[in-house]
Amino acid sequence: MFNDETNAPPRPNGGQDSAFLEEKAFRSRMVLVFGTITDTLASEVVRKLLALDAESDRPITMIVSSPGGHLESGDAIHDVVRFIASPVDMVGTGWVGSAATHLYLGAQRERRYCLPQTRFLIHQPSGGAGGPASDMAIQAQEIVKARERIAQVIARETGQALQQVRMDIERDRWMSADEAVAYGLASRIVLRRDELAAA
């Protein structure tokens, strides 16, 4: 039956439609990472990666568009991408920033792709220190440790010198898709999904 106003077939409600699309993506061995990186999002992504890996060792495609978020949640995804047997084709789109760049670097260098309009952002971690002075000092020490760890991961995964990366993340460092390829964040720019299989 058609809707009288639009002459179009009625659509299921948003929840059913969303679940249907998620199921279709999952069956295509595709995992979507959109929005702020939180522990809830990391849990969902990790569950999907483990389930797909248990089903087959065929490649998994992960599409990422995120401003970043919680660093340790990004760590969880980064590490599980490396933990599973299935190779992960990482595809950046929109923007890949901060903690999202960190999880993006979990894929093998030759399996890191981006679409033409993707923008990347690397920078040092930030945090709001509060509470007693002794706690603030501990938080400041942890931010320094996290900053060095991020610099080491970026250097290892891009081939950039560690000292150069330390300087690059002092402030926000934005990169276009072409600049990200030149820097070593992405291996190449793709236009279509079949280009992943051809790599």
C-alpha cells in the first residue's frame, strides 16, 4: 500500500530500517565507525570484528568517519584489528581525527585507504585535569605518557622520524587525502570498493 501524500511505499520505522542496514553491512563483512569514539562504540566494533573473524578469515572492510574521542577506546579497536586473523581494509572518509586516526593506524599500512575528500587530523591528547593537586599531577603525567605513545605509533606506522612526529602533534596537524598518503597515514586514495580487492 502506498502513502497518499508521497505516492511512495511506506517505510519501516527508523529503528527497523537501521537494524536492517546494519545487518546488510555486517553480512558484507563491513564494519562502520561513525561519530565520537566512546567505550560503547568500541565495544560494538570489537564484537563485530570478533564475530566476523570467527566466521571466516576473509578481509573485513572498516569505514571510518570520526572526529576522535576517548583514546583508550580507540586503543581497543586498534589492538583488536591487529589481534584478529582476518585482514582489515581500513577506509577513511569524511574526517579521521585524533583517536580515530589512532584506530585507523591499526590496519597494515598497505591496507589503509581513503576516499578523495577525507581529511585527517593528528595532535597530542588533551584532558581536563581536576581535583586535588596530587591527582592533577598524576593526570598530567599520564597525558605526557599518552602523548609519547601516540607519537611512537604514528612514527612506526608512517615511517616518519619520531622527532618529526613529536613536532607535528604539538598543534593540530590537518592533512588532505593526498597529504595523508605522502605522510604515510594512508597507502592510497580509492574511488570504488572494487579497488580494495585489486590492491
